[in-house]
Amino acid sequence: MSNSEKLKNFLTQEIIPDLEEAIDEMFSMIEKAKMASIADKEELQDLQEMHAECKDIVIEIEAGEMPDAEAGEILAEFVEMKTADEE
């Protein structure tokens, strides 16, 4: 399996669903509080931007526009981030 395929699978099966869950939780928290702090708004915006970037990467892979070496580097970064979050 190429790095591009591994990255696409990791994004679609791990990262994107986690981001969508986090975004939903933020919306729910903001809705319950009936307001959002500046920090909450910034965190929500960051999550939404990362979600969009991940989707863009998947589109780039599907279009065959991402070199396998670049995909490998991005995959390593995401795995490192995910591992750091779980600690």
C-alpha cells in the first residue's frame, strides 16, 4: 500500500471522524451555554480549518496530485499528532 493510500485511509477513518465529533461537541457546548467565549470560537474555527484541510488532502490524493513522499511526510505528522493527543 502506498503512502498516499495509507494517508487517505488514516484521514477518512481516523482524523476526519475525530474532527467531526470534536466540532459537534463544540457546537453542542456552545448551544447549551447560549454563548461562546473567544477561546471557544477560536478552537471551533481551528477545528473547522483542519477538517477542511484534511478533506482537501483526500481530494488531492484522489486526483493523483500528491507525490507519495509528501503523503508519507504528512502521514507521519498526523500519526505523531494523534499519538501525542492520546498520551
